[in-house]
Amino acid sequence: MNSFIPSNNYSSLEKQKSLFDILEYIYEQINIIKSNSFFNDKICSFELEFRLRRKYVNIDLKDFLNNNSCQYSEFSYNENSKTRYRIICNSTYPCTENENENETTVTPTPQNEFQFMDISKFLNYLEINKDQEITETLNNHMEYTKKITMMTFYYFIFKINLSIEVLLDSSQIKRYLKIEDKSKIESKSIIKSGNSKNIKIEILNQSNYKYENITNKNDNNNDSIFNKDSVFNNDSNLKTESKYIEKNKSEKEITEYAIYKEMNDIDAKFSLSILKYITPITKKRRSFMMKNGARIDMTVFDDKNQLEIEFMNNTYLEKDNIINMIHSIMVSLDCSNFILDYLFFLMPNYEFQKPITPSLDILYKEAKNLINDTFYVAAKTDGFRRLIIIINNLMFSISENFRVEYICQTKADFHMVLDCEYLDGKFIPFDLIYYNDEDLRHKSYSDRINIMNAINFEEFNNKIIKKNITKCSSFSELQNFIISFNKFDNPSIPNDGIIITNGQSSYYDNIKVYKIKTRNTVDLRFNGRYFYARDHIIKKSTVNLPFSEYKEVCLRYHQHKKFYSTKNMKEVPNNKDNNRNNNKNNNNKSNTEIIDNKFYCYYYRKQVEMINDVPTKTRIVTYHLVREKKVPFIVEINLDNNSFVKERKDKYTSNSINTFNSILIASYQKVNLEIFTPSSTVLMRKYHNIIKQNILHKYKGNLLDIGTGNGGDLHKWKNFRKIVCVEPDHEKIKVLKERISKSEIRNRISILQNTIQNVELKDIYDVATCFFALNDFTYINISRMLTNISKNINGIFCLVFFDYNLFTDNIYSSSITYKQCIQPENSQFNDIIDKTSHIYLLSSLRYAHSECDNIMYINITDSYVINHYECAINSTRVKEIFINYGFKPLNEYSIELFPFLDKSQISYTSNIKVIEFSNTI
């Protein structure tokens, strides 16, 4: 696991080719080389080698090799970047432990130990698939070879080399080693790379031999897959002279052999120079022949650990056989470093998109944009966030803490990144952010969904379930989805809300993706006494847990603390197993490790660098590994009903303070899934409040509020220095006083329990408001009000009321009923009113004396307006009355309709009129 994501290697990556295509090309080139008339299969052999790339895979083989390894000396000389000479000698099996080895070995620090990857799965694979161990056969082994690398590829954590290897004459080496003291050989100083050519120059100067090209001189193809001169001119050694001289050889063949023999003399002198001037490296190795004929070598030297998979004389193996073996070994090792680097190679500066929990204010501001841009809605699965990255035909998952897990092979060759929810072994994608050579993050969500919908999900071996993502262009379509959203998706997959995404938003637009849950919950860290959102302490009064719930949290915390204490180390699974454990629901603290008998928790912290304050073009995103000494205790709290939900064993950090505040506001405003149902009036009432808030925001000074009611507008008065509330209803005043007692501006507010027509006012007010209470007045009541208080108003008088001039038809729905009680055409009362009640008498008198235009019946679900009767008044008469009392209309308008309302609520809201008067001279 890297300390930083991405590592410094990611920028040098290239698009990953499939292993099948790589092998296809290698086999094609092998056939081309073999078909060349100058290729001699008696002299040259092919070697196909897969070697682990140490910058991506750091394994520790020392313990495994110490038990049963062969130790040998290796002299290595690189003639150029493609050609290498190697002498192996002094092989001893079993190797003897060097007494001084322990003295020079540096004990790994916890940090280095943390970097080593678990190889237990690989060793298990080796045990199952090996044919035999051949380490013992290396005893007293000696070889002198030259290897020419023909081509190199990089595949995930492997470097693939196709080489031609020639076994050179080692007889001179054997004689030299018998004469020369071994200790003197191993004490030679290392030849610097800049002077290493002197080895070959010295040999060439001692001979009058001139290299001659024994190949066909008419072949002038300089672009051949291999260099004929480098392959044949001094590589054409014979293992023994007798092997190639036969009685029936032609004269030409004998001439060629003479040239080869002269070359052998040069090679012998060359090999002795290597022994004299090159300091050998002492290595330990264990080798295994696999059941499919491949060979696995594990080597340790200096501080390096090397794993090689070799196909020498068996490059004829079926490609599928090689592919399956390489993939099995790769999966048995940890290739997460490469996968993460490759993710950032495909999508530089990647960040998980984080949907926001919207307040009603945000919904109000963005509703029109959502309708105009078209939006998408999908069920929010109650699972875990995962990325699916498919490279060629291999599928991996990446968690929010950048843990990588291999999933399976796919049926088709893809380069794809999906953003998903994970639950019970299934991945449920809701976004496609990379697809076949294109980073889609800049594209609109609508375009990304269209591309994703065209993908055949049957090619993913039932690991990925297609999610129902519905395109909406109206609020009614959203309501229809919510009514039946549990039926759209797999019934066995629980949903805990919806995600609404603006169709024109890019993946970078977090503020255009909204998460609305069935219940508003937060994840907080608890330290045994206080709750925290990251590093910010959260007051207990804010969480407001009952004592029984708080006691339960404390009990769980102490169980957690005891589990992760030093005393219980023996009962805890090995840290490597714990780190790699990934059960179906990921319910374990997989981001913990044990070092020096202490638990540590680790996670990646995002770091963002802004250059020149232009974040859209120069936003550099990296992730830094953080290790904490304490394993955090994270709990989920339901803010809607102030209850403890569960311990979040899958979480490594709490929500941020910004996330906590947004969810707290949503909980206070009752923003949940129910507000989008046809029976809910939350959005409508919020919209009406926004209308009043926009009006009050323009003014300041002393405020006179007429018909305050229950005090729902109290939080809108913060910019006024003095507020007087006039309300006659005793029951409403009780609620009002309770709200005032909890308000920050309680010292500025006073209450007058009386009607506005009879109240006695002493002060002068800059602003007077009457919001929706005006419909409780007749025209005569309005005149009497102004007679009583007009002299106390010196400024603005603002009215918000239902204008009968705008009324078109009765409204009947599950959320609201609004209708006329008197039929205008015949002045007959409807059956809605009991003719024996006082309401009938009062309404008849008011209507008969033209004190109102009609009597309206109104019933709003889940509100204080239940079975209410009010006066129908029109704006024309209202303006005439105010003008008669010296008020001049400043502003008059009908409110703009809010698109996130039910049709019945839009019709009801369309009756609202706003008029602002002034009596300032």
C-alpha cells in the first residue's frame, strides 16, 4: 500500500493491452524469427518470462527461502540495454546460513513491514499447482549464457520479456574456478557502468579475429525483429564440439564450424574477463516446475525479492493456459498499487462524487433548473460505495478508502469505470465515468446514462445488476417514481431513499446531485463522552439522544475499546488476514493493522492543491495515508427521532461538519422521501415561507406583525431590532411563546393578545406585515384595522393573501381542499357547512352585506390549517381601502409558480397576491 495515491509511477503508464493480444503478438514474432533462414534452433532457445515489477509489488520471500534454498554467485555484464552475459557458479544446496548475515540485516520498521504484501495466497497456489520442486538440482550447477531481449511488454504487475538465450562454453570457467581462490573472485571491485566496455575491448585487442557476418549477405533488412549480428556473431556456441561435427557434414558446414570454434575462443577469454573484473552477487533461490510445464523462480539478493515465471522450451503452451496461470498468480498477490495508479492514469485527479443532502431552500433554488435540464431519479441502495474498474477482461472493486479487491473475469474486453453501490456480493451501478479510451466525467449525466444503458450487462457474470434510473421532466413523474420505486429494483435489495441528478451535470458537479433519504442519519465519532464530526465537537443537545439511547452508545463504545485493547491481541485475527478480509457486507474494520502489539487505523486523506486560484483547470488531487493509534468508534444517529441506529464497523471516519450541518437542517425542515408524495404539503408550505422571507429580507427597523399565529415566521425577523406580535387566539399564543423562548432574538419580541382592530399601539413601526391573516378579515375589518393603526405606521405595509380575483376552480386532492362555500350564480350554500352552526349564520350575514366575496373552505394536510373557513376578498377592493387611508401601492404581483409542487398545490398557490404599500410622505 502506497503512502500516496497516486504514486509517482502513474504518469508513465500506458493503456493496458490484453494479455491475449500480447501473447498473440509474441507468438507471431516467434514464428517470424523461426522462419528466418538464419535462425538455428540448435543454437538459440526462446524464453518467455513474467517478472514482478517491484515498484508495484513488494513481497518478502526471505522466510520462505531460508528453509530450502540454493545459494549461488552470479556474475552479470550488460553489453547494452538488450544484451546480457551471465555466469552462475559456486552453487550450494542446501545453502548454509551466513553467520554475519544477521548482523547486516536491518530489522524492518513498522512502516516497511506495512509495505510488504501478504503472499500466503500465492504460496497456497504454488503448493496446489506445482509438479515438483527442482531447487536441489541447482546444486553445483554452473552456466554461462548470453541473453538477448527481443521485446518487452508491461502487463499489470508483470514485466514480460521475450528473449533468445544461448548457452555458451563454460569449460574455461570451470578450469579458472578450480585454480582461482573463490574468496578472491568475490572480493573484486565492481566495474562502473561507464568503464564496463573495457572488458570486451580488452578481449578483442588480444585477438586478430574479425567478426564476419555468416548470414546471407543479400538480406539487408535492418528492421528485423532481432539484430542478426548480435544474435549470431559471438553467440553461436556449441555445447561440445562432437555434438555438431559429423562425418557427413558438408564443406560449407565445416567452414562455419571453424568460425564458431574461433568465436568460442573469444567467448572463453571474454568469460574470464567477466570473472576477473565483475563482482558477483550472492543470491538464494528456490525453483519449482509447475504442472503446466512453466517454471517459477523465487530469488532473494541484497534487499531485493524477485519472482519470475518462465516459459523456455514450452512457449508452445496454449495462450489460455498461460493467461489463466498469470491471472491466478496475479490475483493471489496484491496488485492494488497498480490498479490505483491505473485508475488515476485513466482519470487524473479523481474524486468520489459526493451527493449533498439538500435543504428546502436548495430545492427551491434548483427545482426550475432540474425541470428545465431534465433530471434523473434512482433508488438509493442501502449498501456500500464502490468503484468498479474493468481493465481488459479483469474486474476489480475500489472502496472509498481505496481498498482494491479482485472480482472476476468478464466475457468481453473493456476499459471501464463504474460508480456503484455494493450489497450482498452484487454491484449496482448508477454512473459510468470511463468507457473505452474516454474519460466521461466532463460529459453530462444524460450522456453518461445513455452510454451505460447501451452496455450488455450479461457480460459481467451476474456480478453487476442493472439499476433502474428514470428520466423525469416534471414533478408528477418524480412522484410516480417514488410511489412505486421499491417495485422497480430487486426486492431483495433494500433502498433507503432516492438520488436526484441534474441531467446536464458533469461528474464534477457535486452540488447538482441530491441525496434524499427515508430518514436523516449521520455518522459521528464517539470518544466515550463526546460526539465529533471529524475534528468538530457536536453538542449533546444537538444530537439530543434520550438517556437510554446515550447509555447504549456508551456501552457499545466500551465493548469496542475492550476489543481493540492490548490485552485482547491474541483473540484478534492476524492483521494481514484482517486487512484482506472482505465478507459480503464488509462489516469488519478492514482498515486496521497490528504493529508491535498495538492496533492502528489507517485511511487516506484527500489533499487538494489549487494553482493560480483556477480550480477547474488546476485542481490537483492526491491522497495521503494517515495512520492513527486508536481505532475510531463510529456510530449512526437518526436525527429525525434522536435515536441510536447502529455501530458503523465499515466506516473509518465520521461525516464532515458540513455534511452534518446539511443533514441537521434537512432533519429540522423534515426533508425526507415523504415530502415528494402527493399527500405531503411540506414543499408548498416551505415555498410560501420563502415568499414571506424574501419580502422581510428587504426591510429592517421596528416590525408590527399582524396575525402572528403560531410564530412560524419567527426565524425571519433577525434583521429587525424590535418586533411586536398581535394575535388574539390564546392557544396559538402558547405555541408562539414556546418558540420565542428558544429563539436567539427572544429579547426583541413582545406579544399583544388582542385583535388588530382593538389593540392599543404606542410605538411607531417602520414595517407592518399581515401574511395570510388578511383572509380572516372582511372588508369592514380591514377598514377598522387601518383606522386603529394607520397613525402608528410610518413606512411599509406588506400584505400576502389569497386574491379572489385569481380564483378559477375548486381544488380537491389528497393534500389540499380549497373551495367555495357559496355558489356565486345562485348564492346558495354548499353542503360543506352545517346550517345549524354559528358559521352558517356569520357567513350568511357577511355575504349578504357584501363584507366579502365568498366564504372559502380550506383543509391542508399535516398543517395548522384544518377545516378552516376564511373570507374571499379581492385585491381591487383591498387596494381601494388602503388608498383611502393614505397608503400608496409600491409593488403588486402574483408569485412565480414553484415547479416541485403537486398540480393541486400549484393551483392553490396561484391564488396568492403580494401587495406592498407605503404611507411615507
